[in-house]
Amino acid sequence: MPKMKTKRAAAKRYKVTGSGKIVRMKANKSHILNKKSAKRKRNLRKQTEMDATNVKVARKLIPYKK
């Protein structure tokens, strides 16, 4: 059986932690930043854990990132 291919778009967006959780960057930090408060922009810089409903799909997209 051939190797599975990693979806490169997903590999660039998601990272797997040492404990196996998938983390991602938050959205809404790319443009129209002048109306957003400094506190909101600071919190958007941080990574967040992927929601449990999406983890199953993401694992198929990045099969070799464990």
C-alpha cells in the first residue's frame, strides 16, 4: 500500500503538540486592525487548541504529524 499524502495546506496551518493535541492560530488578525483593541489583537496572537469536533478530520489531513 502506498504512503498517504499530507495535505500541505493543513500541515502549514496546524501543529501537533507533544501530548498529541492539535493547535492552530486564531483568525481575524490579518486586516482591519485599527478598530480592534490592543487587548483583542494581543489575544489573537496566541495559539489555541483545535475544537474536538474538527480533530478527527485534521488527523486525516496530516497523517504523519504525531
